[in-house]
Amino acid sequence: DARVTQTPRDKVTEMGQEVTMRCQPILGHNTVFWYRQTMMQGLELLAYFRNRAPLDDSGMPKDRFSAEMPDATLATLKIQPSEPRDSAVYFCASARGGDRQETQYFGPGTRLLVL
Amino acid sequence: GENVEQHPSTLSVQEGDSAVIKCTYSDSASNYFPWYKQELGKRPQLIIDIRSNVGEKKDQRIAVTLNKTAKHFSLHITETQPEDSAVYFCAAGDTGFQKLVFGTGTRLLVSP
């Protein structure tokens, strides 16, 4: 049963530190999404990629967040410098991508706490 | 851009009752409407989806209905069980952009 994997599962850091979150999409999926979940804002789309190319990162604070796909099996989300308001659960999801909307499969999430 | 509203925010039912969660969307180009279930501390998981070419879809105790004219869709759970307790999210998306806009979630509590 193929699944999206994410590391780390939990991260506690101090304000100002760099945070890197990693995601391995399901093999064969060419579309990768990064979401942030908080109690106040729900599930927000930060960025997404198709065939490793960024399609939309309008949901991401550009001054401190960056997202990349170094290869088809790895997506990264970096925050530098981190701030307490970045505390949230960050989910990666992947989908097959094609002519129509395909199911998005979510990873287990990275729970980030910035002190 | 697309905007999805979801109601109610919380829903408490007795085991065996039915539960209905409603969502409205704003973009008439949206043609794909999935529902996700998220248990506490877990990942959202797809439970059912519907595309704009059908008006209803069923899967055992779960059904989804879509009214394109009114731009709303609903999740129906019959014979609810305690293990149905979770947060349910609706979403809307379109083929062109392949991204989803999620509703704010409904916390369903099923009491034995």
C-alpha cells in the first residue's frame, strides 16, 4: 500500500532557526502539494508542483518560505528564519496528475513548534 | 478564486442517526468535489468524491450529492457509528489547475 512519507514527524525549534521538511511522494505521482493546517486557518495550500516545476506558490510567504523538488522522489519546504506564528502541521500530498483532477493522498504531516 | 464554505462547524449525533454536512462553492468552473476524513492527529483521507457529470454517488453508508446550479454539495452519513467521529473536510477543484480549495471542516461527534 503506497503512501506519502514525510520527515521529520515532529520538530521543535527556536525562533530564527532554519527548518527543513521533506516529503517523498507516491511513486509515479507527478503532482506534489504542500499544505499548512492550523486551528484558525484550516487547510491552506502553500505551493504545488507538476513534474517538479512550481505551478503556484501564491499561498506561501515568499520572504521566509521556499519550496523545491530536487528530484521526482523528494520535495522540500524550508522556513528561514522561523517564527512562532509558523507553528502548525505541514502536510505534503501527491496526486497522479493528468487530464482530470486526481485524488490527493496526504502524508502523515510534520508538526512544527517554533518557540 | 474559489471559495468554499462548510456548515455546520460542529455536529453531534447519537449512534444510528444520520449526519449531513453541507458545502457551497463559488467558482462555476469547479468540477471535482472530494470529501476527506481526518481523525485526531492523523492525515486527511479521502472517503468519497464526486465529479460534476453526476448528481449523486454512494458508497455503503456514505453518499454525496451535488447541485451544480445552486453550487452546493453535501455529505450524508447514515447509521452513524462512534468510529465516524472525526473532522470532515469538503473541497472543490477544477481540471485546469488541479488544485483543491478546502472548506473549514466539520467536527462530527457520534455518541454511543
